[in-house]
Amino acid sequence: MKLCIALDMPSMQENLALAKEVKKHFSNEEIWLKVGLRSFVRDGRDFVCMLQDLGFKIFLDLKIYDIPNTMLDCVYECHQLGVDMMTIHASCGKEAMKSIAKFLRTESSNMRVVAVSALTSFDESGFKEIYNISIKEGVKSFANIVYESGIDGLVCSIDEVSLIKSISNTLCCVTPGIRLEDSNNDDQKRVASVSVAKKMGSDFIVVGRPIYNANDKFSVIKRILSDM
């Protein structure tokens, strides 16, 4: 299991300062950084390149969802940028995902593409209101399509990891909504601790606010790494 720190702070300067301090204090650990929609829209490709220059692997979390050709063009640009993992929406369908998987094979790309299943901000009623099925049913359907399409895996809550792994243990599970035992859930509905994520078989955990809202960020990171 790998730790991915979400860089979602209000400014590029704050995010970059945290990244530099993480590299300084944890140079021997393989810690990834997640660049989300807010940071990418505000700070752009140059910010990603700055993080790459520090030696980090980058998870670009834009949750792409469009027609197949547009999605493929976007995946191409992410591949050219050299990011290590990116997100699409599982709702985009099998045609889009198959074309993406084919492109990655053709280019011998090492970039992972993972599909967002059910946002961790959803509870059962919110998910059913949109998809008219339960979260479990929806994620199972998404996971089967992802597996059949040849995409690397899914972004899911801890509640769905075992279900996804039962379809194929090769599917990569990226789990946001990770909280420390004594921290606030914020706007996340389906959360879990680091130790539970490890037990359930998550491949990546994404942690943001519990780290950068802490008085001592590096003690929190040490605690997370020790729980892994």
C-alpha cells in the first residue's frame, strides 16, 4: 500500500512548500502526490512539472468524463505530461475505456488510469437518486466494465475494496476518505482509517486534510506510514 498526499491547499505556494518539506523529511519513502482539479486549474502543467522535478510520482485527479474522442485526447496529454496515474469517470462507458486501454498499450505507457466509481461524498440515498441502484450494485457494475475494458483499476471507498478485488485481484484500488482515528470526517460520508485500508487491501490511500490541517503535519505523516 502506498500513501498519496492530496495537494488541495488554497495556494500553489502552500502546496509546493508542503511538497518540499515532505521530500526533505521523508526522502527514503515512496510518497506520491495528488494534484486535483482545483490545483490544476489554478496552477496548471507548470505546477505538475515542479513536483516532478522534486522527484515525486504524480496522481493527476481530474475525473475526466466526456465523449470517447475527447477523453482519449485528454489521456494523451496526461501521458505526454508524464504523470504516473490519472482518473476518469467510470460512467464514461466501455467504449471510452477500451480506447484508452488500447492507447496505453500501443504507447507502452506506464501511466495508470483509474476510474472513479462512487464518490466518497455519496451516501446510499444520494447515489441511488442519480443511478437508481445501491452503491454496492453500482460499484460492482463499474468494476466489471473496468476489468473487461483493460483499465488499471478504480477509485473507491474502503467499503468496496473487497468487492472489486473479488472481481480481479489485479484491479488497483485507490481509496480516498482516509481519516485518522480521532479526526473529523469533513464532507466525506464513507471513510476509513489507515489500518482498515491496509487490512481490506487498498493499493493507494489518499490523505489530504488530516495532514495539512494538523498542527504537526510531519507527525501525522509518520503516524500514517507506521500504520501502513
